[in-house]
Amino acid sequence: MKKIFMDHASTTKVDKEVIDAMLPFFSEYFGNPLSLHSFGREARKSLDQSRKKVADLLDAKEDEIIFTAGGTESDNIAIKGAAYQNKNIRESRGPHIITSAIEHPAVLETCKHLETQGFKVKYLPVDEYGIVKINDLKDSISENTFLITIMLANNEIGTIEPIEEIGKIAKENNIPFHTDAVQAIGKVPIDVNKLNIDLLSISSHKIYGPKGVGALYIKKGVKIQPIVHGGGHEKGLRSSTHNIPGIIGLGKACELAKKRMEKDTKYIKNLRDKLIKNVLQIEESYLNGHPEKRLINNAHFRFTGIEGESLLMRLDEKGIAAATGSACSSKKLQASHVLTALGLSPIDSHGSLRITLGRENMEDEVSYVSEVIQEIVDQLRSMSPLWTK
Ligand SMILES: Cc1ncc(COP(=O)(O)O)c(C=O)c1O
């Protein structure tokens, strides 16, 4: 059976060029970049080159990038780091963070943890498409707000937030602005200066790089405290011996993302639009998220009268990998916090399916997957007590 991977928001296959770039760094150039001998110097040179490649993708400077163990760690370093830097705000309302209700758990759980430590957090609601309302943001700012953290694009529904406007407001109010760009990187052109971004998280495995490595952009002059203490690597903000093969892989993945962004965008967006057009021909099927302001590879549907998990399992039996709309991380099968924030009922949320396309998907796969979805939706509806037609 042919296998079709359409779950690129969860992870991506490592690009062959990335693997080739990484391989020599396991056994040939295995030095520790902090060592003073030739092995260390070789590793150091490659570390610096990777830093430049990451910086180039963001229009940042090399010394504004630190390497981390992935998107989750970058988010934690940025948010907790800013919080510890500002813990002494002791005015009546306490130090204050503004975020959105639809962030990835890497941000939401970090904010929830900080609430237990005395920090105040405002979780901004979103509209029916998942877009943060600018007036709510403006109204939430107080003299104690020390960080705004709002994702660039959502990992479930693919909605792209009005980052330029948010960055402008943050700058006007002199508040550092962090954005989780894990899903957006390589798909949305990012110029951190133009967008007034102070802190930005990325992860390698979403852009055809290896897992377990990421980076955090920290604008020159922005101060955060370390959350991991040790040998003082990465300006003291992320101690631990560098994962050189991973960092080389991330650098190469960023270089390729920059080189291929235009071509990838055209190709993948075309596939996504075909998929959306086909699938929306199914009776009582809907697109979740914004029709235009969405990631080029994201198609997120809901189907009346069926259950996303059953659809997913039947797709899997046919070799097709996708994701459900309801993030069932809890055993209670809770509806996704993102879909709930859009105002969807638990029943509608559970009837959702996320398909995220990638470079290696082909047009005939899109046609095949659309047909299989139609077939399975029909089968499930014929057995569903929720489908009364
Ligand atoms: C928006 C977003 N932020 C953070 C992460 C976490 O990244 P990582 O898996 O590298 O820790 C993910 C992963 O799915 C994500 O989609």
C-alpha cells in the first residue's frame, strides 16, 4: 500500500541535503566548539555558519540567534526569561503578560505555570477565524505589561495573525514582543525588524530539518534571564554542549527554506487550494480558520455528523496520515482549545480533520485523498446517529 504523508504541521521528513550536511559532524568533525584545539575550532566555524543561515532567514544578525533544543524550549526561554527579568514589578496588579487563547501548549502551559508564580496573564479571545482582535490587545495593555506573546501562525487551523500590527502596538507601548513562528517559518516571509519582533521561536523539524533542535531570535538590547544554568553556552541563556549535527541540520534547513520559499509557496498553495475545493464539495463540510489569511499548506475541515478520530483511523488504514481537529492530549477526549476559542461546539470540533501538505506531496495524491475522504465521510455518516439526512 502506498503511504501518503499529509501531516506536515506535526513534523517533516528530513531533506536529503540536510542529512548530507549533518553526517560529517557525527564522526569526522565531532569536536566541542568551545574547545581551543583544531577539532573545536572546526566545530566552532560550522556553528557560526549555521547561526548566519538562521539569521538570514529572519533578516536578523548572527549575534541575535541562540540555539535551543526546539520550539518548546525557545518559547520557555523567551517567556520565562522575560518574566524573571521583570519579576520585581510589584505594583498593585503585578507583572503582566498578554497572550492569545489559541497558542500552542508550549506557550499556554508556560503562561499557566507563571500564573502559579504570581504573574498575571491575559488570554486574548479570537474571532471566528482565529484572529486576535487588535482592540482587545490595546485594551489589555497596562503599565505592568512586560511581554506580549502571540503566535505568528496557528498550528491547528493555520490562521496567520496580524503580526505587523501587533508588533507596532508593542513598540509604541515599549513592550517586548515574542512570537512563536514554529509553524510560519519557511512559509511566511519574516523580517524581524520590519515586523517589530523582539523574540521569535523556531523549530527545525517543521522545516525538513532534524528533531530536537531550534533557535530563539533575541533582538539586540532585549534582556531576558536564563532558565537553565550551567557552562554559559549561548550567551549564558542556554547552557549545555552544542548539538552540532542538529544545529548544522537546522542551518541547512533554513538555507533551503529561504532558497525554496517562492517555489514551495506556489506549488504547495496550489495543492492546498485544489484539496479545499474538492473536499468542500462534500455536503455539510466546512473550512475552519481564515479562508485567505492561512498557512499555504494548511487545510482544516469539519464535517457534520461524524467523528474526527474515526475518519483519521480509516484514512490511516488507507495509508493516509493526517490529524484530527480535536487535540486529544487528555484522556477525556476534550475538544481542541483552538476550535473552542473559535466558538465551535464540542460536537463540531470533534468532526474536524487537519491536512497539512508538504514539498513531496503530488497532485494525484491530492485527488486520491479527496476521493477517499468523501468515501469515508459517506460511510461514517451512514452509521452515525448524528447524521439525520
Ligand atoms: C506553534 C508551535 N509551537 C511550538 C511547537 C513545539 O515545537 P517542538 O516540537 O520543536 O518543541 C510546535 C510543535 O508542534 C508548534 O506547532
